[in-house]
Amino acid sequence: MPEGRKKRPYQKKTGYRRPAGRPAPGRQPARKGWDPVAAWYDQLVGKHGSDYHQHVVLPAAMRLLGDIHGKRVLDLCCGQGVLVPLLLDSGAASVVGVDASPRLIESAKTRFQSDPRVEMTVADACVPGDWADGSFDLAASLMAVHDVPDLPGKCRNVAAALKPGGRFVAIFMHPCFRIPRQTHWGWDEGRKLQYRRIDRYGVDLEIPIQTHPGKGGGETTAFYHRPLAEVLNAFGESGLAITGTEELYSHRRSQAGGSRSKGEHRAAREFPMFLAIAVVRLH
């Protein structure tokens, strides 16, 4: 950039660029914006999760959470509660689900209303609340780090919710390789390989996501991209120490025998689509 030229505060088409950790001005915090699309999201994920949930996200979450038996567990930004059955089946003593969308919480309550071990609460993950009371042994947040405008606020609340030594697992779209509208697959015909193109990475972006692609309606949610260092620092500055990470790869494969299948299969093993982070509350 030429000397003396100022960066523009707004990024055309790709969203609003704001200082690290600050919510976008004038916008609803956290996931309240999901209420208008709750029915669509509930249908998309369903009781058992999407295929990515079933094959990648949920197995990684349960693996990283470790021993759940007898534990009090927080499911933060729980949506309709796709993680809850696995927690209960693994012997959790109690599960509290927190989400800012009343409609998604209502859907979760319908699913688990007969189980006394489950409590569902409408609350903003980024705002201090009674639920963050230091009583939880474990906490998890699946596919929601990029849903909230104030990640440091969410991390502080996670730390406040956990007992000292309590563990938290977050799984989210990989901030280096999977940024909506800014990362793409490409094909190199000469080398017969599929590559991953990254158009932007190093700035905060708020990216509108259309929830009914090809079906009209115009409803959107917001995806908040942050560079990896900013995400990790948000955890660390909240008193949460990283104890483990996993880069998670897509389970999807193209049909074998096609002219590009070998290159596509190689790329699927080389470029992780999700990032899993396990942390512990220090004190």
C-alpha cells in the first residue's frame, strides 16, 4: 500500500472490517440473527446432524472431550442440541444448552423435555449471564466460533462457566483454508491436481451467508472470519490454555475412476476443512 494511503473501513461485497474482537456496530450480538432461519437450520442439521456432523465434527468432539461420565457439561451455542444425545449416552450427569435463538432452543426443548438431565437456556454466549457460574466440568461449542461477533467475550464466558481445570472443546471451520467466498477449489490440468485457492485471509471479515441458496427468500446469517492468531489469542487471553488441536479433513470423496478423482482424493487428504481446539481453564 502506498505511504499515506488509509485503509477503508468497509470491504466491498465481503463484509465489514472491524477492530479485533469488537462486535459490528448496530448489529444484534451472537446468534439472535439465526431465529428467522431456525426452521431451515433445524431441517438441515436435524436430530443426528449433517453428514459433516456425523462423520467429522461429532466424533472429534467426543474424542477431545474425553471422559464424560458423571460430568456436568455445557453445550454453548447448542442450536437444536445435536451434541446432547451423545453426551447423555456417554453418561453425562447433566447437560445445559445455551443458544441466543429462542426458536432453536424451543426445538431442543421439544427433543429433550422428558429428560431431567437436560436444561435449555436462551442466552447470548458473548454476554455475561447466570449460566456462566463456574459449575461445569466440561464445555463444548460446535461450529459456532465463527457465528459470534465478539469472540473474546465468548471465551471469557467459557472461562467463567468452567471449574478450575475444566475442559472446553471448540470445533469450527478452519480459518486458514475454509473462508466463505474467499477460498475455492481449483484444478491444475497440467499437473493433474486439485489445489486450494485462498483469496483473502489476514483481515477480519463479516461475510453474509445465504441460507436458502437457489431458493430465493433472501435470508442470511453472518460468518465472522478471523485470522488464526486472533482466534488462539482470544482463548489464551481469557485464561484458557490450549492442550490439544486437531485439523479435521472432509470425509467426502468424488466417484472413483473419474479423470480427476486421484487429484481430488489427494486434495481432500491435504487440506483440512475444520479445526478442533481443546483448552483447559487454568485458575
